[in-house]
Amino acid sequence: MFDSNSLLSPPYIFLILGVVSISASVVWTLTGSVWVRFHGWVYRAKEPGSFWWEVTLYFLCGVGLIVYFMSKI
């Protein structure tokens, strides 16, 4: 029987959050706008430095969470 609680418990939650974070960075790269905490939307055409910094941050956080998951299993 499939148990959904086992997927939401550590360490699998780190894998799920990592995949979501990497997916968000890909979607934001394609759309050209990213949500920045405490600042709102940042657009690639208006503020390219802030945009790419935030996309890189989300991508690296996702990779870090997946690496942490791999180290725990």
C-alpha cells in the first residue's frame, strides 16, 4: 500500500523541495520574471543582475537539497 506520509518525512521531503526549486528556476528563466522575497517581481529586461542572482540562488538551493537527500539515503 502507498503511504503518502513516508514521502513527506525526511529525507524524501528534501528531494521534493529540491526538484520544486530547480523547476521554479527553470520556469522563471523561461518567463523572464522571478519573485524576490520582500521585493516583489523582478524582470530580466529591467534588472538583469538581480534576476540572474535570484535564479541562480534557487537553482543552487535545489541542487544542495538534492545532494543532502543523496547523502542521507
